Amino acid sequence: MDELVAILDDDNQVTGAVPRSVMRRDNLRHSATGVVVRNTAGEIYVHRRTPIKDVYPSHYDFSAGGVVAAGEDPFHAVVRELEEELGISGVELTRLPEGDYADDHTRYHAYLYTCVWDGPVRHQPEEVEWGAWMSPAELVAKLDDPSWPFMPDAVGLLGAYVRSLV
């Protein structure tokens, strides 16, 4: 099923809704979420996306998240995506500054958070094929390693935050 996605203007006001496939095809501005998951040791959960993802397949990521559906409250989308993607629920979410990201593949307004989680991580098989905990220093080394292709939006929106943790 092609889910409906809320489309935004440059002032982050919803102007309508289109199927996700149309949003991707036309690179329409929308809302998305991102959560940096840390454990009490300060490590960050890093995962690799599956090769079937509609944007940036097989890239590494250090935030869990996704597209805000039409009519969905962005905070509820954060909670939903975190549970769907990594099986994490019932955590306290700490808000990070919102941001905007745009490239040739995606354009969106980001609702960004972090949380602390020491429980098990359960990958959604359609979205995540591998994951591991890394110290901030290990993650920064991977971000600087061209053999580790990371999601450019995560790096653009949250890279400075991750680097500040080293």
C-alpha cells in the first residue's frame, strides 16, 4: 500500500498529501523524524539499511526514523518509527533542534530526538539488515571513512551533534 505523506511549504505548513511514491518521484518537501539511540555507556546504535529501501539503500545510519504520514502528529511519528525500525518503546525522548535537509533524492523538515536505551534492539527486516553499538569516537571514525557510506541527511542534520560527544 502506498501510504499518504503530508507535503509542506517552505514555512513547514501542510499544503496537501500525496502517495509516498509521488513524494519520492517528485522530491516533494515533507516531514521526517530521526532519533539518535544511545545506551547508558554512551554508545550510539548504528545500523545498515536494507538494499530495498526507496532512498539511500544499503547506507549506514545512526538515527532511527522515517516519514511523517499525512495527518500524523510528528511526535507520534517519532515514537512509531523508533518502535517499528528498532523495536524500542517506552523511552524518554529528548528533543534536539529541528532542521531542514534537501538533496537530489529527498527534501524535508526534520523532527530530531535522542534517547537512552539499554534493552534489546529488534530490527524491522524490511528496513534494517545489520546493527551494532559504537562509541562516539568509533562512529566519528566511520563517518570519516569513505568505505562506510552513511545517510547524507543524518550526517547533515546530526553529524555535529555526534561529533560533539567525542
